[in-house]
Amino acid sequence: MRKLIYFVASTLDGFIAAPDGQDPTGIGFFVDEGDHQTEVLTEFPDIIPAHARAHLGLTDVENKHFDTVIMGRVTYEPGLKLGVTSPYAHLRQYVVSRSITESPDPAVEIISEDPLAKVRELKAEDGKDIWLCGGGKLAGVLRPEIDELILKLNPVIAGDGVPLFAGGFESQHFTLSDTKIFTSGVMHLTYVRKSA
């Protein structure tokens, strides 16, 4: 069975975006440069958006971990405002939204009903793992199905913003399975859900 992996950048105080939901890329929210970027490009080329892959020499690079991505509307919209309707064309793309009634791109499927049911259906299929790329509200909804959490922990304190998980209180336990520390100050922490 495939795994749902929440692979996301976070501040030390647990925020993944600015308070207004603004895409943190380019606004100084996260550490943009450093040796942690090489790790992402070589080990996780799957998460590089389609419009940046050619520029980074990743056009013909195979996906190593994921063949499917699921994201919330707020995560999808910044690219959409720039005319990017299919941000991860190298993956099967799903956007969870009740306000987007029709997909702006045939390669993007809108999930307007129960996202948990859809994720369970996707996990039962054959293939590579499923990347949950954001946001915090969707992560809160899909929390029961998250098998692994990969945090790109940045040495930044934001004070406010979109939390890593939004939703009601319910503790779930994970085991730290891998740690990578970079000279940039960023750490990649991999956690696997503990079995019940």
C-alpha cells in the first residue's frame, strides 16, 4: 500500500506560510540558499514544480518517491494567479477545494467532497507514494491518513502564520526515523507514524 507523506517546510515555531497564506517562497520566510537545496534537488526532484524543472536541469529526471500530489486550494492558488494551472505536471495532481468548482487544467482534478475517502482510495492503488504538499487545514483533515512526515525545519521563528496542522486536538505519535543537518541551519526530520 502506498503512503501519504506530508513533506513540508516549517519554521521552528511550526508555521508553513505567512499569516495571509502567502507563498513563503521569495518573501524571506524560509532559508532560500544553502546545502539543503542540493539535497532536495538530488533526493526529491519530484517536489520541484514543473515550470522550474527545465531551469534546474530536471526535465528528464524520474520521480524517486512520488507519483501523486494532493494540495489545498490556498496552496494551489499562488501559482494559478501567475497562470500556472498545472504546477506538478510530472505527477497526478489533486486539489481539495469547495470553492473551485471546475478545474482550470485537465491535468488537475478537483476534490470537492471527502478528501479522506479520496486519499484512502489513492493509497489502495499501486504506485509510488502520495505527496501532501499543503496546506495546514488540509493536513489537519488528512491527519488520520498521514503515514510519514518530512519536515524541512528552517532556523526561523515567524510568530504567526499558517500552522503545520490546523484542526481539533487529537494526539498522534510518530517515531523519528531520519535526521539530516545542513550547514545552512536547515534540518530534514523524517517521522513515521507509530502503529497503534
